[in-house]
Amino acid sequence: MERPLPRFVEVRRLARGSAAFYFRIPTYYRKLGCEMANEPLGTSYDATCGGDGKGGRAATLNGLFDEWNDQRRGEPGEQGKIARYGTIDWLFRQYKTEKAYTEKVSPRSRPDYERIMQVICDTVGKSGRRIGEWQIIEVTPRAADKI
């Protein structure tokens, strides 16, 4: 029996015969302005899709897509919930979905991490823009030290 795949997940056979999973946004949504990156998800079904096909990294990416799509259609959502790709807001949001945060940071410490990330993102720079809106590439080592 074949296991179910979440939306936008493709399976490709590698040269050595094993399967690899990829997250791909259809061209239709790209033309509508979706800037989410396509990305390789690895070769493990459980890490990619969860045990039941409704979890893993694919569920996180599909959730981000759903938020973007809801905003595109004008549906109400949490203000500022969607972070533009490549910004500091986006970086922190991605970090919070990774094992480095979900498995390595204790639940007791997470509120402190959340607060610090929020303070950093809401700090206004000399340009008058929130630091969270800056592109990652804009943060120089000197600016990081000052933050």
C-alpha cells in the first residue's frame, strides 16, 4: 500500500534507486506572487510527511503556504503572522520549526527565546524600519553586535 503524500510534495527516484521528497509550489501560485522557496525535504518519509502523511516538514511548509494564500484572498488572519521570505522575521520563524528549537530548547526556556526574538524583531533601526523586516543579507557583523 502506498503512503499518502501531502500537498505540493513530489517524489523523485534518485540515481541509486532510493526515493527523495521535494516541496514544490506550482507555477500557478508563483504567478500570483508566492515567494516561498521550493526545497528538498530529504529521503525519509517520516521526517518529510510524518507517520500518517499529515505531519513532518511538509505540514509546516503547507501551513506557511495556507497563510500566504489566505492573505492573498483577503481572508482575516493574524496580523503580521506571515514573514516575508529572507527577512529576520522569517529566519526566526524557520528556526522555531527546526529540531534545534523544537527538540533542543526546553519548554521552560521557550518563552524566554520567544520574548528575545520578539524584542529583536520589533527594535527599530536608524532607517526607521523594524529589524524583523530587514533582509538577512542586510545585517552586517557590526549591526549584529549592536543588536
